[in-house]
Amino acid sequence: ILGTVLEPLIGHRNFLLVYFFSALGGSIAIALFGEVLVPTVGASGAIYGLMGALIGYFYARFGNLRTMWSVPFARMLIILLGINVAFSVWSPGISLLGHLGGLIVGMLSGYALARMLSGTMTTMERVTFLLLQAAVLAGAVYSVIPFNRGGYWELCNHSSFLSIEH
């Protein structure tokens, strides 16, 4: 549903990039700030990124939240996001960090793409958007190295890791 609205607005290539970078943003948030030994799986960070991209896109187009709220689809999207974030907070086994990481990257990407596609993007916004992309890629590289994300120390201190059974 999100894709049928977002993809025509930003194009196929940009849609794929938003999805990919949002998924990375969610994964990075989990790897850097979550518990290393708790397995997580899924594409929900990317889906939150698509929701965030639509909200960021609409914000760039409408200029403020009050105007967005007056548009029925944008209002429904904001309410849907609020409900989903509430479920992420209060439901066990759901990765709030993954959702928020994807959401933030998606919002920033949607805003930047709306400004870029409309030809109103300033040089500072363009540099900031490139830095966001570089930060996500650097975060992905950084977070896969267990020593950097604290995983090495957590694994070494985990009792099952240290015990050797014959």
C-alpha cells in the first residue's frame, strides 16, 4: 500500500534506495544500541522507512504539520504511524530500535527527495543528504564488526560462550 503511493512520487530507483537505506538504518540502530545476543529478523525497519519517507515527502511539499493534518491521506498516515509505534513500544518481541532507525532514515530521505525532485533543494540540504547516506553506509560497516558494537565483550562474558563441553 505504501509503495503504490510512494513509488510514483519518487520513482523506481529512489524507492529502492529509500527501502534499502531504511532497512540499513533499522539494522544499524539494532546493532549499535540493541542487545547483541538477541536475534532480530524482518523488513519492518524498511517498511517504517517507507512510512517515514511519505511523511517526510509530504512535510517538504506542505511545509508544516498543520497543513499535512488537513490532508486526509497524510492525517491517516500520521495516525497509522502513531498506532504502529505504540505497538512497537508495548508489544514484546518487537524491535523498537529497528523501527525507529528505519523511520528516521526514511523521513529524512523522503524530505530530501521531495526537495530534490521539485528543484528546491539548497546546497546545504544536498550536502546533508549526502552525509546521511554516507553515515548509513559507514554505520553498516561499523556495526558488522563485533568489536565495535560491543558484541565481542558481550560474547566473551556470556557463560555459554566460555563453557566447553566434551
